[in-house]
Amino acid sequence: MASPNNPPTTTPTNPNQPRPPHPLSAPSPLGPPNASPFPHHPHHFQTSSPSLPSVPPKRPPPPKPPSSSLSTPLRPPQSTPSSAATSSSTLFKTAELTPAARRKKRKLPEKQLPDRVAALLPESALYTQLLEFESRIDSAMARKKIDIQDSLKSPPSVQRTLRVYVFNTHTPRPTPSEPPSWTLRIVGRILEDGVDPDPLGGLPKPNPSYPKFSSFFKRVTIALDPALYPENPVIVWESSRSPAAHEGFEVKRKGEKEFTTSIRLEMNYVPEKFKLSPPLIELLGIEVDTRARVLAGIWNYVKARKLQSSTDPSYFSCDNGLRRVFNEDRIKFSAVSQKITQHLTPPQAIHLEHRVRLSGNGAASGNACYDVLVDVPLPLQREMSAFLANTDRHKEIEAYDEAICGAIKKIHEHRRRRAFFLGFSQNPVEFINALIASQGRDLKLVAGEAGRNAERERRAEFYNQPWVEDAIIRYLNRKPAGGNDAPGSM
């Protein structure tokens, strides 16, 4: 064992001492040689030199040229400082052109704590349990969102009574020179269970959980008396031109004569509804409904009367009621949808008449109420849509996740610092030597000298390889004839 007073006889080479590049490392004019694989050792970085040619394994040595009379191994000529600088710059540029592969940047690190960190922090078991609980909650929330999205594609509806109120108000002459004016109003309210909560309290307040009045109509037409109002006697409102929903409609005009106005309301059914023909009404007992419900009603009629064919289930027999609709004795199920088209027509519009009265004290006069059955979505549908569209909670969760990831990053940093100082406290000498060696290897990688292996170039076996003779011949051919730095010259 070597002691501080008796150092060992063999002196290791200094890995940090710069060495000039080998002059035999010039590129071959015949193209780069084949690269040979090499074993990788974790504590010894060794890469193929970008300038020295590599030799494939088990290559037989080429025959010596007749003109060569070398009896002893030639020593490599010493390179000039200029050539060394040129080769060094070439190595450095090569290192710059081929940088190491970078890792993909991710948004947030993993929130899981590795086992080596969990062993140092017994309290991390509670955090791991919270992560598992959060994962179960996220899975349940994802499934629930999928269910809500599916239900919103075909939202269920319930039938309610829409009460339409038609009335007008009038204003007396503001001045003797100005005529009086009147205002026609058409509003509607959804009744719960078809009952007006306060029949004597006037117009009830709208329920925000239901759609607005104008959303139930696709077109509203109000026709005034053309003799009294020759300019624009017909007022038309269309839902396609007014995407915003309203709670009612108003028409204001000036006039002092009473007249009767005509109101035409065209319903906006979603999904679309049709008016059934008399034979189909007699068969199913419904007047207006959707195509899907009409088909379902026919299927229930066939199933209840056992009209389906036993030999071919795709057909069913027609009784007297079905025969009046299809005019056939036997029909296929797939043809029913096409054959009922002629029995479905657009539903008729609602026609109302209102007498505009200009007498009285100016209050509402001529009140009239009309009830219409409409399909309204369940109030829960709006809440589910708002739940899917709400992004504030997601932003809050993302902020918490970023805070958690930042804390975990600090934990990893403290763990690395702990391991660093713990290794130094256990064996300071070996720790410092390993640290210096690691930093030396990193410095070589940065300087572009990772391909040079100074220890191999010190050995004679390095110059007994088959490629040496070819490299020497190429080197001599490139040297000028009158040069005095050829091998063997004094």
C-alpha cells in the first residue's frame, strides 16, 4: 500500500493535460472507414474519434508494398502547432454539429414520489393515499362527463302547458295635436302541472329554468288593418333572423280607431313534429307527433295485436286499421318509415284574433289566454350544460397541480443535496476523486475531445494495428518532396 511518504513508482498520466491530435488522423481521400462497435463502461467514456479511422474486427493486414523497406516500426511524426490547432478546431466544430439528443420538455413533472424519496419521508404514505383517491375521483368524473355528453345529444323532454297572453294597452292624446297610441303585447308563461299559480294576480313572472317564450316559435306574423295602416300592415318575426330569445312581442302604433288584428304563430318543434293523416290518427290516437314516436306507436300496435309474421319476423300482417294506412295486406318493417311519409304533413299554425280597444283608463284591455302543449327540456339539462362549460374549476385544479409539482421538484432537489453531502461525509477522498473525474469527462465532452483516448495512444499496441501502415503511406504522399520533417529525418 502506498503511503503519503512513499508514493508509488508508476506515475499516472494527467487526464486534464491537453495532448495534440494525432497527425495520422487526417481524413482518407477514399472515404471514411467503417466504424466498429465498442463496449460501454459506465465509468469510462470512450467514443469513436471523429478524425481517427476505425478498423473493423478481424481484418487481415494488407500486404506491404514492394517499395517500402521499413524494418522497424515507424514513430509518428510530431505535428506542428498549426496542424494541432487546425485539428482541434475540427474536433470542436464536429462536437458542435452533433449535439446530444435533448429530452422532450413536458408541461408538468410526475406527481408520484419515487420509492427512494418515500423511504426518507414516512409521511409520504398519506400523500400516496391521496393520489390514489384523486385518481378514483378523476375516473368517476370522466365517466360522469361522458354520460352527460351522451344525454345532451338526445336530451329528454317533458310536456308542459304554454299559456299565451294577448292584450293591448292604449295611451290617450298627449297633446290636442297628437293622436293617441296603442301597444299590442304577446307574452307566454310555462305553467307547472297546467295550473296558473295566481289566476287573479295578473301576468305571472317568467321561470328562468324554462326556455323563453320566443324559443317555442319559428315565425310570428301580425296582420293589421290595411285600411288604417297602409304602410307595413304585416309584421313578421323569424327566429332565424333573431338568434336571441325574448319573453314576448310588442307592436306600437298611433291611431284612434279600434280594429281587429290577426296573429299567426308557427311552432318550432325540436325534434320536428308532423300532423298525422286521419287514418293514422284513428289508428294511433295522436294528432301531432315526431316521426320516431309515430314509428314506435306502429310497432307497439303490431306487437300488441301479435301481427308479426312467425315465418319471417321482418314482415307483419295488416289488419283493417293498418290496411287503411298502407293499403297492403303484408308489409316489411323497413318499409314503414318510407310509407308513412305521405301521412305526415307540417303542423298547422296557430291562428288568433284580437280586438284592439282604445277605450278605458289606459290599462290593459281585451285580455285573452290560449293554452298550447309544448315539449320543454328538463331543468337539469341546463345545469348539466353549465357543468360541462364551466372551466373556472379546471383552472383552479391546474393551479393546485402546479403547486404540488413545484413542491415535489423541491423535494427531489433536497434529496440530491442530501445524497451529495451524505456521500461526502462517508468517504471524502473517494467522493472528491469521483467528482473530479466526472467533471473532467464532462469538460472533455464540452470541449469536443470526447473521441480522443489518451491512455490508448500511449500504448505501443495502438500503433501495431493494420490501419497504421496505410495511414503512414497516405501521410508520406501528402508531404512535400523537400520537407525535412519526414519520419527518420534528423
